[in-house]
Amino acid sequence: MKRIITNAFVLMALMFTAGYSQWEFVKNFPDDNFLGISTRDASGNHGLAVDPAGKVWITFFEATDSIEYRPGRKGAIRLIYCFKPDGTPASFSPIKFLTFGGVVDTIGGRTLPNGNWDVNTNRGLNLDHEGNVLASSFDRVLRINYKTGAGINKVNVGEGGSITAAASDDSGRVYTHRVVGANRPIRIYDKDFTYIGNVVDSLPASSFSRTIAVSQNGLDVFFCAYTKNSIYKFSRPDDFSNFGKIPDTLARGFAVESIVFHPKTGHLWASSGSGLNPPNAFPGVATNWSAHTWYALDLAGGGAVKDSIKWANLIDPVNQRPRAIAFSPSGDTAYVGVFGGNNTPAPWSTVQMFKRKAVSVAERPSSIPEGYALSQNFPNPFNPTTEMQFSIAKAGVTTLKIYDMLGKEVATLVNKHLPAGTHRFTFDASRLATGAYIYEMRSNGVRLSKKMSFMK
């Protein structure tokens, strides 16, 4: 029985990814010529963030430039790139140097006391409570003004090793921890980068992590252990209480290397893993989800999966690992990034842009009905258009919505005041995935629904 349940779960996951994604690939971002498309030097994307103005911030794991740190000697550095939504660079992009307290600092590289050059890797990007960029650079978090690209402040978290991408809540508190190592805490800093305590004092020594997430109110912290194929949640009842030391397991089977909250739905989007994390790679926890995919988890619904985005044009199933995701402020555009090993064959993209699938609708004339009715769409099954008809006995605010079989709303065709009568709509679903859907009409307290099938 256990094997049957597991197989059914795997099949459901694969079907969801293939047939129920509400996103479509637009392009490599910002274009096909961006660094990383035709070279392996950058080793792929290692950080994405979209600021309140819609600008896209990108950084890489490896060096993408160098500076002369002393006469005749050059050292590799990492840059941070910023693009407008149309793909053109921001006026201050790329960022090579930042000034903090009158002292110029480089990103991803620094001079040691002995005069040698220390090469540091960029570890991730996120936003603080005001939309400014939090850039993790080895063991430091750098805060950057999203409007000007100037440095605001920074903190060395004192970990003595590389840290994960940081996270922030609505109060401005910043959360971070090390990628790996024994006795590593999840640390909390206030909005001025003053250390204020730990979520937990120690994490499992063998649990590699690349990222962290925190709820807006700061009461739930999500620790992502991709070598444990799990997402763990540390919680507290209020700001005056300590976090519980034994976390809840939010999701099993997710080898998470990138995670972020959607700005509109509140769903927690998490990456599933890559070919580096095959099923049962780590004892006790199987990876059941489709690789190279980001899934939307509905926390209010117990972590149920509601949506997904799958990396397009995969060429290296093992080394192209889903390491970054960010959404536009409106939530209808997604940017995802993958890491790539040195053996990944060029050319390959590092950042991809997706748009939420659109639907179109056209209304036809009405007549006066005797009651409320919702007719079966015709034709059914259909491709790609079908006609829907409903009747309402009196005027009122009326909605006609489409849902997938998981109950997720995929289109709103009508949401307005309509006169009494029979209303006909021609629905174009060409941008939806093949599958069964529910359409529902609501008006004046009456609720009617029917099932339809879209077959490409």
C-alpha cells in the first residue's frame, strides 16, 4: 500500500508540473547576449531580486570582472547587475564598488592585511522591508539603495564561512545563517544591522542550505535544507516570545535552493531540486517532485501545491540547479535563475523570464430570462475557444470564473454589474494548459458551476 501511495503522489506531481502551470516562458533575461549565455566563467546565477520599481537585480557565484588591487596585481571580483523591466541596464549598473561610512568596498573580493587578495563569492539577493537590496557576499550582508545603487550599510555576520541569501520581515529584521557547518545559528539583526538574537542556536551539521524565508510578521522562519529534502518551519506566537527549538516540517521532498513569497497571493514558492537530488538520494526522505521546477505552496492550505514554473531549455539536468526566483511587484512576471557547474556545456542561459498566462473573453448580446441558469459550454471539449451562456433574473454584480481541478482560479471572465438577461461569452483558452476546468457563475447569491475540457 505504501508503494502505491508513493507512486500516485509522484504521478500527481508530474501531472501538475506538465499540465497545470499558469506561466509561460517569455525569454532569456535580459537577452540572449547577457553574461552567462555563452560562457561558463560566471558559473550561473546565484541571486535574483526585483525591487519596488520593477528593476531586476542579478548576481553570479563566480567572478565576472577584476581590479588592480596593487600595482601589477589583479584580483577577481563579483559584480551586481541591475536591469529595468524592459531589459535595459539601470544607470548605475553594473555595481563594482560600494561605499559604507566613507570607506570604499568591493563586492566579492577584498585586500587582506598581508596585502594579498581574498576572493569571495556572492551568495544571494533579497529585499528588506523598504525594498532595498540585501546582497550576501561570503560572510557579509550589504544593503544597497534600490533607487540609486549606493551602499547604505553592511554587517559581517561573524560566521567565518559563506552565508546564505538573507531574508527580512516587515519590521526590517534581517535573518541569515551559514551554508554549512556545525553549531551554526540562524541569526536575527534589526533594521540597522544590530544583532538581537537567534531563531535557533544550532542547525544540523549535515544540512546544506542556500536560502531562508521569513513571514511578513516575523513569526515563522523557513529553513531550507536541500540535503535533507525538506523545508522546516520555526515558529513563535508573538514578537515577545522565543522561537520553538523543534521545527515543524512544512514540506517533504523539496531539495530547496531558492525560496520566496509571492507579493500578491502570499504563496511560498520553493524550488524542487535538480538531477543532483534524485529520488531517495538522502535516506528517509524521497524527492517526489519534478526537478528544475519552482512550486507555489499554499501555507493557509497546509502547504498544498497551487502552481508551478519549470525551467525552459534544460541542457544539464545535474548541474543546472534552480537557485534563484523573484517576482515583479504586480506578481504577474517571474524571474528564475539556475546555477551551473564547470562542465555545463555552453551556451546556456542563467536567468529566464516568465509571464502569467493570459486569457481573452468576448461578450455577445443578451436577452431577458425567466430565472437563473448556466448552460454547458459549447463545444466541449474545445480548442481553443468555446461559448459560455448564463441567465440572471435580475440585475446585479455577477462573476464568471474559471478554476483548475485543484480549485485554483485561473481566469476571471466577468466581474461587474450586469443587467437581467441572458449573457453569452466566447472564451479563448489558448494560453491555458490542456486539462479539465470548472467554470462558475455567481449572481445575487446564486452560485452555479459546470465542468469543461480543454484539449490542445
